[in-house]
Amino acid sequence: MIMTAGSILVVDDMPDNLQVLSDILSREGYQVRPVTSAAAAFRTMAAALPELVLADIKMPGMDGYEFCRQLKEDPRTREIPVIFISALGETKDKVRAFAAGGVDYITKPFQAGEVLARVRTHLDLYGLRLSLAQVNTALLERTAQLEAANRELEAFSYSVSHDLRAPLRGIDGFSHALLEDYRDRLDETGRGYLTRICSGVRRMGQLIEDLLGLAHIGRTELDLEDIDLSALCARVLGDLAAEDPQRQVQVAIQPDLRVRADSRLLQVVVDNLLGNAWKFTSRTPAPRIEVGGGDGAFWVRDNGAGFDMAYAHKLFQAFQRLHRVDEFTGTGIGLAIVARIVHRHGGRVWAEGAPGAGAGFFFTLAPSAPVCDQSHWAPPLTPPAGMQSS
């Protein structure tokens, strides 16, 4: 069943009345469908619904009151406004008309101006109600999507808390036991390895706590503070180099990059972006990683494996990977976490790259910050001015 725009159904058993109303409405551009009985009205509505009904009260067979009541009982026609137009002018008749579901009442003999004014008003109100219903439907659909996303995040948090915490506690406990009970049997290098293990376990434990907190980040306040992003990136890259000392990676970090953010969540962002750059340059002959910023945006760029921009929209979706597991390890969750943290700060995140030519990941942390134009981005080849290299 369809609805015809600007369509008005007129129900009156008097042909003269139908003709007069049809002429008045037709001159204003409305599509008028005149019928002489309630039964005929139901038949014509089976083909196409009107936007408004003008109905007489005293008609043979089914009167206007019952006709209106039946319209209001049918979900398909319940919202269509009904204006009664009748020679019955007593208050009790009007009260009965409104009780049946009518939205207005015009007394015969009527004036063309009054009819048109009431018709326009109720058509406008009907259009607004339809628009509001569409918005409500969209909101309900969006709410359902958000609830599904929250359930996914809660399930991930449950997995993290149960599948990672227990073995991590075991590693931490045995590492401390070795340091305490076998310290004298270990040389300085061995003790250094264990100290590094304990430090890594602590960081991993903190990361797990951060991820669990991320599940509820939308309901908690961010602990914002001024952060030296350059120093943070240098520490993270230093840790990556210490964990993989055989690799020689050229690093360029722009000095004095500062940002206002939640330090624990920003640590997660930097760990993921720099960890990815380190990982995806592992097969590059002369690997290079660059950290920079400008015009309110920050970036991490590398000259590693890169990716096809045709699949860029998948990068920040949970469990999406653009490389095979046998090429580069990973779970496909890191960039989804980055995106959620950046969005929680009111910023945006995006990426650019090319297969075999490197990748760049860009983010802002404030909705008012302008986004730098990286439309002609190319992977870094030489240290840009103002960068410190190591």
C-alpha cells in the first residue's frame, strides 16, 4: 500500500458537496479523490493512502463517526488526520467527533478560506509527525547498533580479563621468583633480562587494565593533562629497539610535540602506532620511522609494507587485517582501539599509504583542531627539517 503526496480523500454522500470541495482543493493543487460512502473510501484507500481525510458525518450505511473509529483502529491508517465537515453544529456532535479520532471540525455551510487554512495546517502537522517518526526509527536503529557494539566490546573485555590476566600473573610471579631466589646464580646480563621481563609484564598488565577501562570509557571522565608527545614516542621507540637489538631502524622524531590528553590512553595509541611501524618495516632493507605534527594533527609514518588505499576503510575496524598472519603477526584489534581512544578525545584518525611504499597514520585529539593537508603524502626518505634523528 502506497501513499500519494498531497492527496486528500473527501467522503460525502451529497454529490454537490463533493463537487464544491473538490473544486476548492483542486485549485490549490491538491489531488482530490471524492467518494460517496465509507465503503467506497475503504476501497480507494486499499490502492493508495491519502494524507488527509475530509469526512461527512451523516451518511447511509456507515456514518462518519464509525468510519473514523475504524481508520484509527487500523495501524496502516491510524496516523492519517480526519477532519469532520458536517451540518451538525451542536457541541455534543463535535465532542463525539473528536472522541472518534477526528483532529478538527468544520461546520456546513463552510467558507473556502477556512477549509483551506485547516487543511494546510493539518497536512503540515501530518508531515512533521511522519518526519519525526522517521527520525525516531533511525535513532532506534542506531541505538541497536551501539548496543551491539557495546556487547562486542564487553565480550572482548571478558576475554582479555580471563585469557590474558592469568598467564601474565604466572610470568610475573616466576620472574620475581627467579630474581629473588636465583639472583646469585645469574650474571648481570641474566638479571637484566629478568628485570626487563618484569618491566614488560607490568606494562602489559597496565595495558590490559587500560583496555578493560576502555570498555567503559564512554561513561567515565578523561583525565586530561599536558603531555610531551615527542618524549613519549622516544621512550616507546627506545623500548622497541631494546627488545629487538639486532635491527637497525632510522628514527626521526620532531621535537616539542605537545598534546593535551589522557596519558594512559595516549600511551596505548602510541604503543599501537609505533609498534605497527616497527613491525611493518621488519622486511624493509633500510627501515625508517618518522613522528611529526603540524596544524593540530600528529602522525607516524614509515617506509614499510604499506597497504592498498582501496581497503583503507577497514583499517580501524575490529579484527580486520590487510596482511596475512604468516607475513606479519597480530590480532587486528590495535587500530580499532586507537580509533576509539581518538574519538573519545573528540578527534579523528585516518591513514594513507601504498603497497611496498610505506604508510602514514594521522590523528587529532581535539574537534576544533584543523587537519593538516596530507593529500600529497609520500613515505619519508630523508630527515625533514627540525627533526632529531637517531
